[in-house]
Amino acid sequence: MNDLLKHQNQDTGPVECLGIKFPNDQARREHFLKILAEKLKDPAFRKQDGFPTGTDEAILAMSDPPYYTACPNPFLEDFVRHYGKPYDPSAKYSREPQTVDVTVGKTDALYKAHSYHTKVPHLAIVPSILHYTEPGDIVLDAFGGSGMTGVAAQWCGLAPAAYRHELEMEWKKQGKPAPKWGARRAVINDLSPAATFIGANYNIPVNVEAFAKAGKQLLKELEQDIGWMYETIHTDGKTKGRIEYTVWSEVFTCPHCAGEVNFLDESLDEDTKRVRDEFPCPHCGAELTKKKLDKLLESAIDPVSGKSIKTAKRVPSLISYVVNGKRHEKKPDLADKEVLSKINTLPIPPSLPANRMMHAPEEQQKWGDKWRAGSASFSHVHHLFLPRAAQAIGKLWEKAYTHPDPRIRAFLLYMVEQSISGLSILNRYQPIQQGRPGGSQVNRQLSGVYYVASQHSECSPWYNLGGKLERLIKAFHDYKASSGYSAITTGTAAQLGLPENSIDYIFTDPPFGDNLAYSELNFIVEAFHRVFTHQGPEAVMSESQQKGLHEYYRLMKACFSEYYRVLKPGRWMTVVFSNTQAAVWNGIRTALQEAGFVIANVSALNKVQGSFNAVSNATSVKQDLVITAYKPNGGLEDRFVKSEGHIDSVWDFVRTHLGYLPSVKMRAGELEFIQERDPRIIFDRMVAWFVKHGFAVPLSSQEFQAGLMQRFESRDGMTFLPEQATEYDKKRMQVASAPQMEMFVSDERSAIDWLADFLKKRPSTYAEITPEYMPIVGAAKKKGEVIPELIRLLDENFIQFDGKGEVPSQIHSYLSTNHKDLRGLDKTSPQLIAKAKDRWYVPDPNKAQDLEKKREKALLKEFEGYAGAAGRKLKEFRLEVLRAGFRTAWANKDYQTIIKVAQKIPEEALQEDEKLLLWYDQALTRTEGSA
């Protein structure tokens, strides 16, 4: 601690931080570092869930409190209370859901200043922050990654005039009021210290001129220390050249003659610069492919442990170098090999970490999900660096780490850590292909994996970092972050240390299932910092962590519950979701609703058309999705709890929910169907609200639909409040056609919905329905699920006119409208009855309720068979039977039946159905609570 404080910079000028005045920024750092140091001595502070692994000194060295701590930030509550506005129930606030284009801004220099596994560009977040907040409001992202939400919050006050004008014109076209420009404040959290360190350097101001000077000095000093390692003699035999990169090739053995084969030398076509699929053995001439070769291993002494280890044999095959500004290539000569031999005798730098990957026990070969036999079979961090690269990265880190100014030091490390992968054996060699623009392809690592290729490009640190330094200088010269606008913390999103009802808006891009193993992918960078992610609360699906889909779902629910606690009532959260499985998608939606959020919109970005499409029931997700949800205002919550789930609270919820939904959505000059206004979706949202609060749903689906029609306005298959319907009607008169609701038939429920929609427009006979129905019905998407035959669906859910008595009003209206010879005929007319006979139609609400009771009885009888069936798994099942059974068991508080039957159906069927998962998880929660 004393060493750290001794090297504080000598900033002059008074500063204020959290209401405290300091003579300069050095005094500010010293004050808060001392407080943090005392906190770190408290065992209770370190026992917080998600607290990273690292010494006090290492955590303090990364931190810049109160703005950033590489552990849970103890100053967050002070930050929010000082800068935020207390929740005021009387304050008027109203916003409609906002769509987000997550592809915008990926070429922006600031976005590209530091890479991370997944990043939503700040320019994609800015419109949402402007839409949902006012200047000075506090935005939260607890899965902050590289801190783009914080950058976006400050950008709202830094955006140049051209950007502001463009956005204002776009909003004007949409009929929206002009945005209120001005910086917002942000709280950024991530479980990974590697991530929060990036986020801190994006969001805490830095003296760019001082950094530029220090960065250039660092590279100059490096040249003085190890420049000799990257010198080579030009082919003229006398001129010195600077090595840009050396290509190393793995050595294999021929399966025919056992001769050694240098893969690059033999497979690379010098003319086309392509690796050939087939090539001859240099010894016996046999035709070879890479798959036919055997990798050659050689024994070596680990420079850290002193133990003998087996490594893939690699030899230098090609050197790319520069002489007088011109690039040349050559084969390594004797002098080059002598330099490499000399480097091999040097001890590895003490700043180069030698940690066992993921701190796995030595006797455990496989250290995590990203370990692979062969391509990623290394066991320690230092194994990723060849001797010369080890000297380079070690020296770079040491020089950056010992810079006397702590802010410049942090930014130098921010730059240097970006060269870690580029200097490691993860860097593949991809030779230039003829006719391919963009120059050399030698500096490429596969993202999201640890992959060691057969051809490695060992870059010089100047080749790797020279351009990066200039790009950082330019990017941050144009972006001036301000002190006090961001607070960054390191820990679990399930425990944020923020006051209740204190956050104005949440924008978040959480991990989705098993897409990325963040803690493993960040481990190497964290090893340099000596502070590591605590995997326990990491919300991922992971074989090595023994976390499956349900564990992931539970962890996400805990995080969303914390989001719900800290968000102000009546405010919004945007969740970005991309490219994963249907089960994860449903788990996220269910976790959101169990936490208390109400989903108001789900949009999929159509990257081809640049537009958004509504999404209601994805069975596989191939697009970027954005979920918009709100925390209901306190009045609704209080009234609901007091009513104890009374039927009146159904309509109170619906009335409140409709108020959060947009009245009109336009696309390409046409009205768009608002999916969340579909009565069936509204029913699902109401059910989730009741289940989350532990109450039985007091209305059946048919009773709900009937009540909805009586109490609210219906337009084009959507439900509105009266004032919203008026607004919709005005817009409807200006367009040529009504919006069309897309129907997908992939399960029993969607088949019933399609039939209902079809028969409302066209009461028809079985023979007339069949040719329309069969082409659009596909196979059930879940293993074991069956969709009943068409005749059974009709019999259980609709009514067929038997030709006796009056023709039902629905059929009479349809026939009178569509058949000239039947117009004006009485409902008892024999001619009309003959035409109406055997037609299926949607019953009126009173008859529909009777029909639903009959259907419910049949479904529950079938469910009893499921519950009593011998054996663990059901080979076939109907989702509607399971839903009816779970719903009834929930109302009866028969949680064990829900759990028992859930264990009999395939895991994917349970996880991919939002309703079943909701009841199942709530049943588990209640049985665990009573155990």
C-alpha cells in the first residue's frame, strides 16, 4: 500500500469527489485508497459472493477508487446517493418501448479501442439512454463487459453536432420529441476484473497527451532493452533489418517413412500463398494431407517448475522484416537461429505469470471447458509464449506497471494487455492470398476459443503495438470522459450494493447460456494483473463448473431480481440477446418475469432490411433480439398485494400494462402489428404476474378473453385503452391496410390460435379447413411432443353447427356477406341452414366458457395419466395437457406433482416452454423453502 501511494502523480488544482473537496487528484486517490485498503482487511468484506481472487496489493494496484475498484465497490451507495435523484412516486414519467439496433457503431474508433468477447457499441446504446432518461439520471449495466454503457451515458453529453442533428431528424420522422442532450451517469459492474479494468479505462478521464508521450517512451525503452532480439541481416549479407514477425511451423512425421515434415515449408504454395490440401513428403514422395500426419512432440524443461514437459515441436520457417521502409521475406539463417538460442538461455521475466490455467490441480489434465487435447492442451499461462515473446511481453508489462503516474500506468497497461494474445502462440499465421485486399493476415486469433494453430506468427511488440498506440491516441483525443460520471465495480450482478429504487434505467447484455466461457477466456489477462474472476456466481452453462441450463437460469433469475430491486418503479430495462438456443431464450424471459419484470416488447433486428420484427415464441433464435421490460409502479404492486390476487387485480394489471405499450408502431409507412397487444400474450403476462406473487390465476383463458373484450377496446386483433384506441384509429385512417399478425404453427397452442383466427374470418367445414391448415402446420419442435389431429383440435376447441335450429350469428354474418344468394335470409331459412350445416366456428364467450370447461376436464384426465405413468420419461406428451395440469396443481398448491411430472418429460421440453418452466421453478422454490 505504501509503495502504491508513494507513486501518486502530482496533479495540481482542487477537485471534488462525492461531496468531499481535495487539494488535488493525488489527495483524492490517497484518501479513497486508504479506505479501500482498510475494507480489504475485513474478512466479511472479502466473503461477499463474487469477490475476485487476488491479494490486497494486486486489487489496490488495479483500482482507482471511488470510481473503480477491482472488487465490490464500497463507494457505490455514496455515488448514487450523491449524484442520483431519490424515487418520487408523484413524479410524472412515461415512455414507450424503444427498439435498439445493436449493429450500429461497430466500426467506430472508440468502439475498436479495446476488444472484448461481446460488445454492444456505445452508439447503439445512446438512443435508448436518451429515450428513457433525462440528463443526470443514473444508468446501470451489471453485465458491463468493456463498459460501453458507461461510454454511451457520457456520449449523450459529448456527441458532436453532426451526430445530434442526424438523430434529431430521425426522431422527428418518427414523431418523437427531440432528445434531451446531456451526460448521464453510469454504474458498471462485471464479475471479471479483466472486463472492469477495460471499462474503467474507457470511462475514467486520462490525459491523452501524457499517455501519448509515455506510450512512445515505453516502446523506445523496449527497443533499447530487447531491440537486438528482433534484428536480422538482409539477404544482401550486410544491412540490418527490423523483424516484423517470424512464422513458426509445427513439425510432423510422415506416416509412411517417419521422416520429419515441416508443415509450412511443404504445404505452402509460394506462388498463390495458399496452404495446399495435398502435398508430397520431402523424404519418400508419398501424398500427404494434414490429417494423415502425426504431430511430433519433444521433451523440454519447464523454465518455471524445472520439470520435463512434452510440447509440440516448432521451428522458425519464415521471417518478414523491413529494411529502409520496404518489407522483405527470407528463411531464417544461422545468425537468426543463434539469436534465438541466446534468448532461450535467458530466465523468463518475473512479470510473466506462470499460473496453472484456472488454478486447476497439477494432477488434473483438463482445466476447463476450453481445454482441448491437441490444439489447446497447454497447462500454464507462460506456456503460451515462445522465449522471445516471453521476454517482450514481460518487459512491456514491467515498464507499464512501474510508471509513476497511476492513471497513465493504468492506461499503459490497458494498451499493453491488448498485445498479450497477439504475442502468444494463439496468434495464427494466415498468409496473404493473391488478389485479397487488406494486407497481411498474420495477426489473427480466433475469438471465443483457445486455439493453437500449426502455423504461429510471432510478432514483434512494435509491429503489434505501434499502430494500436496511434489509434488509442486518436480515439481518446476525440472522447473526453469526465470524473464522477461513472462508478465501476467488480462482483456478481446478484449483489450490487446499491440502494433500493435508485436506478433510472438499465441497459444490459448478459451472458447467454454456453455461448462464451468468460472466466476462462479472461484468465490469461487476469493472470498478468494477478486478480482473478470468482467463478461461483458466473451465469453460464459450463461442464467444468457443473452448471447446466437450470443452474444458469437460477443464476440469471438472481441477477434479474437484483436489477428489479434497484430499479425505480415504473422505469425500464433493455436486455440484448443474441444467437442462442430456444431453451435459453425461454429461460431468460421466465427469469425476467419471476424477478417481477413485465415484458413489454421483444424485437428481432432484420440485418438485411434494417428493420425490427416482433417476436413472440422463438423456437430457435437466429437474430439479435432486444427484450424491453419494465418494473411496475409501486401503486400496482401495493394494490395487488392488498387484494391478495382478487379477480379485480387482473384488470388492474391489464390496465396498467396496456399503458406501458405503444399505441402505434410504423414500419416502411405501414402499421405494424403490436405483438404485446395480442390478447393471448396479455394473458400470458398476467399469468406470470400472478404466479410470481404466489397467487392462483382467478380466470381461465376464455373468461379472460371475454372480460378483455368487455372492458377494453379491440382493434385489428389488438387490445387498447380507450385513449390509445383513439390514437390508433387516427393513424389507421392514414394507411391503406390493417397490420397483419404472423401465425406460426409449431405446437398445439399455436395450431388452436391459427384455427381460431381462420374460423373467425371464415366459418368452414372440415373439408374446407384441411387444405388451408395442412400446408402451414409443421412438426412439433420439442422431442416427444405431439400435435393432435385436426379433427380433435376442432372438437375440443370449437363448435360445429349440426343443422338444427337457428344458424349461429358468426356463420350467418359470414355467409350473408360472402354469398349474394343468401343475403337477407332469416337465420331459420332452410337454404341458409343447408349452407351452414357442418361448419366449424368460434363460439361466443358464454358457450366458449362451457366448451373450455369440458376441454379442461379432458386435459386434466389425461394429465392424471401422465402423473401415474410408470417409468421416468414420457415418450409422447401434449403441451396443453402439461400446462393444464401444472396450472391446476399450482392452484391446489400441489407442488410435488408438478415436480414429479416435470421430471418425466425431456429437459428441452421443460426449458423451452415459458409457462411450464415458470410453474416448475416456482414449485421448486416453494418446496425448497419448506424443506
